[in-house]
Amino acid sequence: MKRSSRIINKNDTALVIVDVQEKFYPYVENKDEIKNKIIKLLKTAKLFSIPVVITEHYPKGLGKTIDEIANVIKEIPIIEKVTFSCCGSGDFGFSMKSIGKKEIIVCGIETHICVAQTVFDLLENGFKIFVMADGVSSRNSVDHDIAIERMKTEGAVISTTEAIMYELMENAGTPLFKKFLKLVKD
């Protein structure tokens, strides 16, 4: 049987990490869980050679990407932006075009501002979007919850880190599975 088009396809996927920065990371809910999920997915992306795009919103004022994530992404250039939607940045648009993937995993902060606006613009431009519900956060749960519901209503697939990881893995009968399982358990 053929594989469902509702399941993420690792060969046509990129990971976008939105604005996990020093100045407002301390104020988002579940910050440590969010950070750990993003790191787990970053390591999974590396395992499967999935391209990663990282943004920082006005880093002069809001700081750089938090150290724990920056240490995992040393070789990945960070795109600076001043628009809330990543799609408002020409560099982001260029990166997305050069990567050439149509399925995008989105995580980061804040759910109701930069994440949601990026998701809406990516959807508008024909991308299939997978939002990690446990990899996005806001300063308060109402904003987060409403944004998740709104993104779902607009056509984004709402999932979790572990579900996405297993969809990318596809099966246990590969040499990568032991490395993958270690990532899941971390």
C-alpha cells in the first residue's frame, strides 16, 4: 500500500525554528520543555539530513538564540528579521526557495505572534505545515491555545515532537534506528 500523504515525508521536509532568543525565552510557558523538544528535533533533523532554517527577531534588542540551541546549530546560519512573519524577510524567502522543500516543521516562540504569522504565510505560499504543539510557546496559555487552534483551522497539521520524529523514521528496520532511539530517549 502507498504511504499516506498526511504523514510527513522526510525527503521533502525542512525544519524552521522561530526566534528562541535570550530576552523573551525566560518568559514563555514551559520553556525548558520547549527548549528540549526543539533540541531533540534539531538532532533528528541532523540524523536525516533535513535542512534547518533559524530566525532571530531583532537580535540587537531581543538577544541571540539561547545557548543550548545555539550549541547544537553551530554550522547553521541564522536569519535576522524585523517582521513578525519570517516570510517578511527576503533572506528567509531566499532560504526557503533554495532549500526547495514543501513540507515544513515549525517550532519556536511566540506561538501567537511570529510562529502563527509565519505559518499563515507559509500556508498561503503552498507549503504543508507541521506545527509542533509541544515545541511552541507563548507568555500565556490563552494566546498559545488560541493560536494553535487558529493554525489548525487554517490548515496546519498540529502534532508533537515524538509523533513527527517517528513519522520521519518510518520504520525500525534501518541502521539509523539505534541512533534514532537514543534521541527519542534523551
